[in-house]
Amino acid sequence: MHYGNWWTVALSESVNDERPLAVVCDGEEIVLFRGPGGEACALEDRCPHRRVPLALGVVKPGGLQCGYHGWTFDGATGACTAIPNLHVDERVPPRYAARAYSVAEGQGFVHVWIGAGAPSGELPSAAYLAAGREFTGTAIANIAYDEYLAVMLDGPQCLLAFDGVRITDFFLGDARTEEGRIVLDRGAVWKTGMLPPAFVTDHPLIVRTTLPLAGGGIRVELLTADEEAVVTVFIGASANRRGTTSLCWRGYLQPRRLQAAPLRWSAARAAGRRPFRVAHAVDGAAIAALLVAPSRELAAARAGHVPASLPAQRQA
């Protein structure tokens, strides 16, 4: 059974009342737009009349108008509010409704509830609280969603990079489960003119990866050895078509001065240079060379996870 979850599907600034935005989340095709009050709306990206993508239409005061025959759909309910060739006194049949999704916004992201059950629980991005200059982006990565999550644990350096930092293969302890998420720490070092030795006993930096047991909200943090945050990144990830992964992200540099940081790194930050990069063109050879280790625990934990909000008889 497909249990319901909140999924992070878009940046808030990407959704407007001028042009509909097509996204694919957890394999479902969705169109996003804003209603007359500025609220984010989500409908299935198919007109119930001829199955034409609604993302090809236009946003009107009364909702989203299909670009094929001009049928208009309310963003909150999906109800068809207008059909051009009907007379003024004719009522639109209720069966001509588009599927509507529950939507919630938070921390600069648009979230959609997908799956069974009524929307519940906190949003995936709830813990992301920007405290510095933000850097954002969207992409479709050329890797399947389940593999994307696995690589985030086994080798996050294949999927993202922190400027001036080398992520090592050294795990700082085993993966642990915290509040419905798997957390893994690994050592990192500053990049210098010379590569650091293969084995570092004292890592000046930590890369902490937090993955959900349900849904696709990924949190990656660059920390000092004392676990003070340096850079925080939140990535909304979900399955797209043909074995690809939808991504949208926000991240920020903590407004603190690092005494041990290399001069080049500090100068780049002062100049406003982006402190991290999320990859969408993935190196298949690098991924194939990764040791499959912590991702086994993630797969097992996700397979056995049942949302706590479900009735007891359904958790059995």
C-alpha cells in the first residue's frame, strides 16, 4: 500500500499566478500554480476532458484554464468551473473535475501530500531554518530516486560538493536512527595545495547526511569538529520519469567566522561565492566504484517503516 507522505516538490518562488509549473513527484505528474489569494495549488497535470497536460494552459482568476478546449479548474478542489461551449444556464457536471492535491508551504518550499490518508505530520523542510544568505536551485538528476538516496549515504561527494572541502570515505561511527530519519556522519578536510593523507586521524570537518524513512527530504550539513554548523543544505528529491530524480534545494552559509578555515575559503565566502554545489549530471563510473555500506541499513529501515500516524491494525 502506498502510505501518504508530504513531498517537497518546488521552490516557493518558482510557483506563481502567471505560468503553471509542471513537476513530477513520486512518479505523479502535477501542475502547480497560485490562486487569486496567492495560495499554492496543485492539480493532476492532465485535463479530465482530453488528458492534455494542464501545464500547457494559463492561470485565470477562476483557476487553471486548459489550453486545448478552455476548460477551467479550481485550484483548491479541482472542480471544473467553466466550459466555453456551455450555455450560461447550464451546470458543469461534477464528474468533470481534475484531481486536486493538498498543498502546504514552509521554509521557502511547496509541499504536496501524495498517497493514502489525510495530510498529517510535519513538513519535510520543517527543520530547515535559514540563518544566512541562501542559495537555491532545481534540476533533474540522471539517476533513479532509490539510488540517489543510497548514494547520499555511501558517497555524497558524487552528488554534491562543498566549496574548498574534500569529503572523505571515513565514517565517524555507524548510521543511527533519529525520529524517523537515518543519520550518518563522515569526516571531511579542507582542500589545500597538497592533497591530505589517505588516512586522517583528526578530521577538522564533519559532513552529516540525514535521510527520511518516508518521503524525500534530504538534509546535508557541513559542521566543524565541534559540531557547529557551517553550511546547511536541504534537498527535496523524488522519483521522476524514466529512472531520473526531481530535485529542488535551498542552502545557506552560517553567519559565523571560522578561525581555522583556509584564507582562500574565507575570501571566496566574503566575495559571495556559492558555498556548495548540487550535481545533476552524475558520474556513473564514480557511483559504480562506491562501497555499498550504510545504504543497506537505509533500504532495510525504509522497507520496514510504517508511519506512526496509521491506526494500530494497519501497522501490524
